[in-house]
Amino acid sequence: MNKPPIIWTNVLLFTLTFLGAVVAVPLYAVTTGIDTMEWVAFVVLAFASGLSITAGYHRLWSHKTYKAHASMRFLFALGGALALQNSALHWSSDHRVHHKHVDDNDKDPYSANMGFWYSHIGWMLREYQAQRYHDYKNVRDLQNDAIVMWQHKYYLPLMLIMNIGLPAFLGWLNGNILGMLLIAGLLRLVVVHHCTFFINSLAHVWGSQPYTDKNTARDNGFIALFTYGEGYHNFHHIFENDYRNGIKWWHYDPTKWLINTMAFFGLASHRRVTPQERIEKAQLQMQLKRTESSIKQLANYEELMERLHQEYELLKSHLSDYYNAKKALLDAKKDKLSSHQLAAQVSQLKKQVQAQRKTWRTLTANYA
């Protein structure tokens, strides 16, 4: 079978920048040294470009998980050009196709089933899916965003300004243009490229699947450290309209923290959050599937299965009652109605849920 034509522009871009980062940068570091301001610029521009992809391209434009003020959309457009991962319009189009056809080798632009290399970078080196969405039908909503269309139209000059002009200007201020171009320009670009590419590759092969096994996406807190919080990928693929990826307070998700900070200052609104009941029921279903699989070979399999399903349905019922009561309590408070009886009911239901969760954990832990 003949392979699609090579996209030489991309091959040269990724090859030359990578060689520059692993050859020119170490040589410069040994012969000249890297000063503090160059490292500061590296970190600042890395987060500016990386978060423009995760908070801008991904959670804002691709999934519309929140709304952002025009000033932030403008900064994300500039940061996206700095990240050098194509325009927001093109990136979002590809990403929506990925979610619609995840793991479909014929339709998913970066299907993990095609292998690590393909999903990480290989899909960008050949015209594997030249026919897909060139008219951008799946991002018609974004074509109404003047900032998105401005960036798309002027992407090439913006990319040159942000990746060469900005580091050169910072280098001029610091008294060393070459050093800043190598560290805050070249090295930063390569690091951000491969860290964000890990979301398509590593986050689909390494980690756990606490919410769904219907696709290859995984949750991995370690990957989140390098992907600006996007490592909680199993959660994202089942609840893609949630502005969060790391939902626990201890989850490292700087993209979520940025969006929350924006909201605090009135620069973001309409943050979409998945109901907690849906999240817990998805986890519960996966726990049931794993336990069912682990007890198949036991002699008392049918007896255990009956007990397992009884406890599963009981916990699901308790969860529904508890969250329905919580909603009623919130509605009562909003309407300034008497809520003492409802509060007592919620407290009692919470105790029932906690007790049932304990029974469920004990039962499933025995066969993990």
C-alpha cells in the first residue's frame, strides 16, 4: 500500500527545530552559558504558549466549555501563534474530528490505535487525511469569532512575529539576542511542542481508566505535569464539555486555575461543569466492570455477581436520592423558602451514601 505524500514543510520544521534544540542549545550553553533572564523568558513563554493551546484552542474554542472576554481571546490567539500548532480554526477542526471519531483509524486524525509515533507526531508528517474538513464545516461557530478569523488569516506573519520577533526583542532588552532566540525561542518551542503532543500520544496509552473504557484515553497525574493539566484525559473524553480536566483540588490543572482566575476578574464566564452524580455513576460503572472481570474464574461467581449487582443498584439509588435532595435544597435556598427539613434530609441521605460507598469499596476491594 502506497503511503500518502510527505508534508515537507512539517518534516523540515520538526526536524530542524529538534536538531537545533539538542545540538545548538547545548553547544551554546557550554561555550557561552545561559543567564537567569533567558531561563525566566523560557518559562514565561512556555506557559504562555502552552496555556494558549489548552485554555484557548482546546477548552475555549474546540469544546466551548466557557466564554472568554475579547482581551483574553486576543492573547490566546497570539499565544497560539507562539505555540506554532496551526491556527485556532484549523486546530479546533482537527480536534473536534478526533472527539467525534476517537480511535477510528480512518477518521480520527491522530488515532492512538495507529501507534505512539503516529499519534504523537507522525500524523502531521504525511497527508494521511488530506480530504478531511478543509472547508471547516465543523467549526462554523468559530467563523463568527472575529479574533479567530483574524488569527487564521494572518497566522503566518503572527507566527514569525511571536517566535522570532518577540524572543529577539527580549534578547535585545537583555543584551543577547542569540541566547534569547535559542532558549526562549527554539528550545521553548520544541519543549512545548512535544509536551502538548503527549496529550495525543502518551495520554492514550499510559494511565488508568476510572470513567470509561470505550476509548483509549487515560488519566495520568504525571502526564498532567507536562501538559498544563491535560493529563486527566480519560475524564476529558467522557465529559468533554467540562472546563476542568483535573476535578479534585489536588489535581495539577493550571489550565483550570487560569480559567478560574479569569472568572474572578470578570474575564471568563459560563464555566460548564459536569454534574457530580454523573461523574460518580461513571466511576461506579467502571468499578463494576473491573470487579465482574476479576471474579469470573471463582467457583461462587454467580452468587458474587448477584451480590455485586444488588450493592451496585442500591448505591446508584442512594446517589440519585442524595443529589436530588441536594438540588431541592439549593432551589429552596434560592427561592428563600424554609429549608430546615430539606437540610436534615440531605444530611441523612449523605450518611446513607457514605455507608453504602463503604460497603461497595469493601466488596470490590476483595476482588481487585
